[in-house]
Amino acid sequence: MAQVVEKKAELKSQTPKAWSWAWTFPLASLSGALYVWLGVILVHHLVPELWNTYVAPWFEGNMILGGALKLAALAGVAAVLVYAWPKLFPRMVGLSGGVAFLTVAWFVAALVWWLLGHFAAWLLGWWSLGEMGSYIGWALLTALALGEIAWLYRWAHTSRFRQWAETLEQQGWFSWNIYKKGQGIWLRRLTMLGVILLVAAGVWNYTHFHLGGSGEWVASLPFTSLRFSVVRMPRLTLSLLVLGLGSWFAWRLVNYPRFTDFLVSAENEMVKVYWPTWRSLWRDTLVVLVTMLLLALFLYSMDVVWTFILGGFLGILGS
């Protein structure tokens, strides 16, 4: 019986394991950043375009209802994307920070690709290469895109990148956790309110003076006549984006450990401050004002006396 069990164990150990998908930190970070950008494209471009084409004509007589339903549809799509995130990506320490870094990196890479593409188009057009110049340009842009993807993947593999990602995540910028809950409440609330009001003032200035224009921001694809929308309704979109990011920054700022410790200590010190009564405040203010008035009269009288002695009596100051 023991031999049979041992043979079964040997056979089981020799049986090759079925291949299973395993996330690595660089791959999860890169994929997560692409997921964020695909979500932005879906919510900001694809869904509004489909809505305006197929659904908006039904609400031509009722713009308020149509606009409200459109916002509800966009919010629903965004909620589905947020809900699907933990289902698709694993829980890894520092993954949120890695996704944040690579989300910005993907944007910078796309911007560099677009700028260099237009520069190459201008340069090849100046050489008058014609259709051959378009083929050369697309070959260069393809090589540049592949090089940027390889560089981002290599950067995501470095230990420094993971260290930065973990540090950013440990600072709490992607968490709802409250640091030292119940301490320094009033000063933290006032600080948060001040940051939000400052951001709101900037947004009001942007919308009031029509900075950046009110039309749709459109960019052209290098070596083609195609044009694509970058920002739809920039005044509304950028205002909501800045308000959202500013509010989140204000919330996380008052929960940042070092800054929170400072606010808590400041509020604890404010508790120790002696606040005088109104009667005492009026009395002390009156004493200060009378003292300043008497001091001013004394200095003025000394100036008159010495001016008379040195000028009129001794003649030192002349006429």
C-alpha cells in the first residue's frame, strides 16, 4: 500500500503543471496605465460620440433631460471601469504608484511622438520627397513608438522605479485612509477649504476670461490629413478635471503624515492660547492707543523744542 501511494506521489510530481497567467509588477503597471488611458478615451470620446450620434436626436426638444441622461451614462461607464479594476489587476504593493508614474509617462511619450512626427513631416516636406516621404515618416514614427514602449518597459523593470512607486503609494496619495482621525479637525478642514477655494478661484478665472478658447481642441496626425479631438468642450472638461484633482489633492494633503502632524501640533498649541474677553480686549486696545498718542505728542513736542533751540536760539540749523 505504501509503495502504491509513493508511486502515485511520484507520478503527481512528474505531471507538468498547467500554464497559468502571472502578473509581474512592470507588466501590471504598464497595463494599468494603458487601462487608465483607455478609460479616459472611452468616457471622454467614444461614449459621448456614440451618444451624440444615436441617442441625442431623441432629446432634441428637451436638452436638460438629454444632458442629465448623458452625464448619468458617463458616470455609469466610469463606475464600471472603477469596479472592474480589482477584477482585472492583482493587489501589489506600489501598483497604484507605478500606474500613476506610467500614466504620465505614456502621455509624455505620446506628446513627444506627435511633436517629432510633425517635425519630421515638415523636414521631409521641405526636401520635397512626396509620397516616399510619407512612407519614410511612418517608418520613423513606428520605430520611435516601439522604442518608447521598450524604454518604458525597461524603466518599469528597474528597482528605482518600484521604490518610487512604493514610496508614492505609502504617502497615501491613492488611499481613502484618514491619518490620525479625530485630531486637528478644525485646522485640517480650514486648510482643505482654503486649497479648494484657491483652485476654484483659478477655475473661475479660466472660465470667466475664456482662457484657452471655447472650441474643441483638435490635433492632426502626422503624414496624414486625419484630425482627432484632444479635448471636447475644454472649458467644462478642464474645469471639472482641475476641480476634481484639486479637491483630491486637498483631501490627501491634510492626511499627508508630515503635514498632518504639523497641523495637529498647531491646533494643540492654539488650544493653549489665552483668549481675552471683549471687555479686556477693549480696555487693552484703549491703553495701547492712548500710549501711542501720548508718545506721538511727546516726540512732536521734542522736535519743536529742539528745532527752536538749535535753529532759532543757537543758529546751528540755519534759517
